[in-house]
Amino acid sequence: MEQYVIKGGIPLVGDVEIGGAKNAALAILAAASMTDETVYIDNLPDVRDINALLEALDGIGAHVKRVNRHAVEINGSGVENCIVENESMKKIRASYYLLGALLGKYKRAEVPLPGGCNIGSRPIDQHLKGFKAMGAVTRIEHGFIIAEAEELHGAHIFLDMVSVGATINIMMAAAMADGNTIIENAAKEPHVVDVANFLNSMGASIKGAGTDVIRIRGVKSLHKTEYSIIPDQIEAGTFMFAAAATKGDVTVKNVIPKHLEATTAKLLEIGCEVEEFDDAVRVVASKPLHHTQVTTLPYPGFPTDMQPQMAVVLGISEGTSTVTESIFENRFKYVDELTRMGANIKVESNIAIINGTEKYTGARVNAPDLRAGAALVIAGLAAEGITVVDDIYYIERGYEEFEAKLQERYPAGGMKLSAGICFLSGKSSFETILESANLARKYAKEHNITSGVVYIEKMRQTRDEQVLIATRFHAAIQRGEFEMFLQPKFRLKENTIYGAEALARWHFGEDGYLQPNRFVPALELMGYIKDLDFFILEQLLKYMTKWKKSGKSLFTISTNFSRKHFENGGEAFLQRMHETMDKYDIDPSYIEVEVTESVMTEKLEDLKHCMIELAQMGFRIAIDDFGTGYSSLSVLYEIPANVVKIDKSFTDKVMVDNKGEFVSQMGKFIRAAKEEIVVEGIETEEQRQFLESHGFEYGQGYLFDRPIPADEFERKYL
């Protein structure tokens, strides 16, 4: 028997990394079978439901390659059998997503009736209603749902109830139907939006995801894509409530705080401190918690999947709370188990009346379903004594290494504090003032300012612009709005080209080209910068392949990679580099990977590992913007880089201060560690002569040429 044995009474303190959203991943994996080209999906959670679905996809003929623990390649060209007979599919709810995917692409699907946790009635009538409206014939025989159609056509579908599964299933089927489909009363959950974004990245035309009305224009075919799953809001919320229940201090990392607003609001109501960052949320429970009222609702309301965890916290909070379950009638099956641990809960119809008690005591309990199981673990963490949770199979369906994440401990010291200040105005609401102060705090954090920063209106304008830019990113990629520019690198003495740097430019509608200093921070904030970096790499490799085939000589071209790639050891980044290079007949030595100096101070160990691996693959390595950060020169000996790029700001300063001898000595020191130095931002002949006279060989800047489109670069320099 699988079980957790928990010694409770210890506050949870530290950081925890959240994985990809299970509910989004299940639908996206099913949708990946809708193209005959290879789809790459990463940030997958390694949980039982995901693995069961991958087995089912393999069983119907799709080519499934597990790239690593959290990434997979799927190619649906081999799908011939649209009958899903995998036994494990009968045990998970998400089996029904194969209905919409297979029906949409192959016009036939035969899938086992969904299983999953017994938390109440979850009929599929709305799914079938949508399929029928699009021209499919559906029936249930021998425990299977069968749907087939000669052709699928667009339809106007009004869902009688908000259903995430029905919204996603209909959306997948409609993506390849003939004509236009409208889904009204659609679910608005983040994973609905994520599935729509994924389908759009494959060439679908879906608008309105995240609103009540979704509009889909059917397309003939879908194509390959690379996609990263959004963070799991339910896993994140579970750890947030675990912090509250144990009187802990936990920073939940790799999240989208917007998705957690309902959870955050309730934690604030009961007396927790909650601090939001760009991609993290910190929960501190340092004071006695008190009662509140909770009603589960479709997103953006309080999620039903967080109800048991909330109830556990309310069970040891002061006063009487009520929890109203408006979605699944059997969500209170955990109450009897929690009562064994000392909870005082009475259930009347769909309402749980919770009288707070001082503490839980350890007991042996059974996990009745996925989320209730996680809630009982939280209760065990908060309880006095030993708690045994049986039937943890349910928990492993949706939480990756749950126990390992809970066991990890991090020191509480070493924190950096940043403060944001907003002066009070009688014209502003409290909420506006608080938000403004938080924007100032984020500015302080981003710019490493340990003193207070006063809010100015430009901070809000910057935030709003970043949100607008990020929301347009994926569509901009599909429309070809991004373009690769190249800026040459020159030998200072001979005044001849010897290399180049690849740069991204975004043609932003009527505004012309959007400067990188405007879109790069926005894409880093939303986690999209990694996709842009690889887009530019692929563009570069395509051009190099063309030049090679036409007999032109190649030289080394550098391209920048964001610090985001080096998080969590950088394994996903390295794998993606391998896979990208495998697609092109280009020697890696022609590619120079640039990383900024700031990464060396933030993620030195992760960076060293990645740089060593890249060097072994044959890439050249460059440290960019050297002289702008605070890294020790000794670090140059630790990083296996070939090139150091001196930032323009540093060069300008030493010339003004007439520090020629210092520049010479610095150059000698760097050359002792690295083979090549490139000075950036050379704009005048005087600068070129100064640098050449002090021993520098290579430079880059407007004196030689500006960044120009790749085709123009080809005509001019190749």
C-alpha cells in the first residue's frame, strides 16, 4: 500500500518551484496529435495522468518521444486507429480530450468513458452537444463514447453550463472544421487560454479565449510548433495553503500571480501576508488566522480544486467559516477523514460549516481523491504527532514529487528587501494606492535597489505597455512581424569584417520597428523570451544553410540567450539546443552563444554547467556587456568562454577619463583568460584608434555599420 507518513508541527519555510499545469498539459498533448508534423512540448508535469495519456497516444499510432522528464515530441502522422483502448484511459478524466482532437483531425473517435476522481457528477452532454451541432453523430456503446462525421462544419454553440472540458473539446474539434464556430458561455480558465494559444501556435484561428465567447475559424491543417505549458495554479495554491496551515513562510516560484488572485484574496481575508512578484508569490502566516466564507465558482471565482485545501486551513482558524461547493456535489468526502484529526465540520447539502479548532492531531486517513488527498497531507503537516495518508495514488495523479518538494528546506537568511512608496492622494482609492506602491517595489527589486523607490506614473505606463506587448507576441511570430537583423564585427586594424551579431527586430504595426529595450523586458516578464531566442537562432541557421548551399563562405555569428534559459540547471535549454542544431547541417562552431555578465552573478553554477556542455557540443561562448555588472574578474577563469564583449558604457568612460594605461592592462588580463575581446559601441574614428593603440583587435558599432536586415547583410558582406 502506498502511503505518506508525516511528522507534523513544523512550519514550512523556503522556496518551491511549481511545474506545468496538468489540466492544460492533458488537453495540449491530445491536440498535438492533430498535425502530421512534429510538435515539441515542454514544462510537462511528470505525473501519472500525463504518462497515461502519452501511452494512449502511442497506442493509436502517434510517434511519442520523451525528450526528457518534462519535455516530449509528438508526431501524429502515424495515427491510423482512432479507437483508444488503453486500459489506463478508463481511470483518468482527461481521456475525453482525445474525442475533440481525433474527431477534429480524423472525423472519428472512440474513447473510453472518463474516469478520474469520484467528486460528483461530471456529465459529458455539453461535449456531445457541441459535436452534434458541428455535424457529428455520437453514441455510447460498451463503455466507449463514439463520435464520427463525414465532415465537420462550423456552428453557433451555447453551453448550458460553464464547462472547461466541453469548451476545450469543442474548440479542438472546431479548429479543423469547415467554417466558423462560436462558443458562448465558454469557460475562462487559464488552461482554456493555454490550449487556445497552443492551437494558434500550430496555425489554428481562435479568438476570445479567456472570455465568455470564443470564435474559431476552421483551417485545413495544422503545423509543427514548440510550446511551453503554463504553471499549475492548483499546485501553486496547494503550497500557498500549506504555508498558511503550518504557520510558515513559503515563496512559490514559477507562477503567474494573475491566475492565483482568488486564492490570494482568501488568504489575505483570513490574515496571511501575501507578497506578489513577477513570477512568484510569498505567503507568510505569522499571526492567528480567522474565519471567512468561501463559494466555489468557475474562473475567475474561487476554484473548486482548491476547496479542500482551503477547508483544512479554516479548520484551524478562529471562528466559524462556511464553504459552499457549487460545482461538484461530492467534494466533501474528505470531511470524515479530517474529522479523525480533530476537525469540527458539519456538512448540510452543499455547505460545510467549519468551527475552527486549536489544532489537528495525527491520525491514519485515506485520500478519497486528488485534491482532498493533498489537503489531508496539509492537515498532517499542521498536526501534532504522526499522520499516515493512505491511497496516495490519487495524489500522484496530479502532483509531481509532492513529498520531495515538501521535504526540501531552505535557509531563511540572505533575503534582499525592496520597498515601494506611494504618497497618499485623496483622489485615489486604497486599491490604486496599494497597486502603485507595489509597482514601485517591483521597480526597486528589478533594479537591485535596496532603499525605497517612490512611485511615478511612468511605472504604470511601462507595466501596461509590457502587458500589451506580451499578449501580441505569439500572433506576431505567426504573422512574420519578427525579423533577424545582423550587425557586423570588424578587425580594428584592417577595417575588415570577420563576424556578426544576430539581433531581433519587431515590426510593430504602424509604429514601425519596436526597440528591443521595450519588448525584451516584457517578454522576459511573461517567460516568452526563450521562444524568441530560439526563433532568432532558427532564422540564423536557415540563412547560414542558404549561404552554404550557394557556396558563400561562412563566419561566426553570435546570438544572445536570456538568463531565463539557465534556470533549473538549464537542462531543457541544452536539450533544445541539441534538437535545433540536429535540424540543420551547420557546424556549431559558427554559432557564438552570448550571455550577459549579470547572469554570472545570479546563476554562476547553472551557467558554468551549461557553458561546459555547449563548449563540448562545439559552440563558441561569449560574455556580453562585460563591465556593466559586479562580477569578479576571477570569474572569467571559471566560465569556458571564448570571447569577452566590453560594453560601450565602459569604453566611453575610460576614454573621457583618459585611462589608457588602465585599459591596456585590463585587456591583457582578459586576454590571459580568454582568446578574444570585442569592444561594443564604437561610433567614432577616434575611439577606433584609441582602442587599436591599446592592443584591442576587434570591435562592433555604428562606425562600421548599424544592424541591418539579413538579406541586406548578405548583399553587402557575403
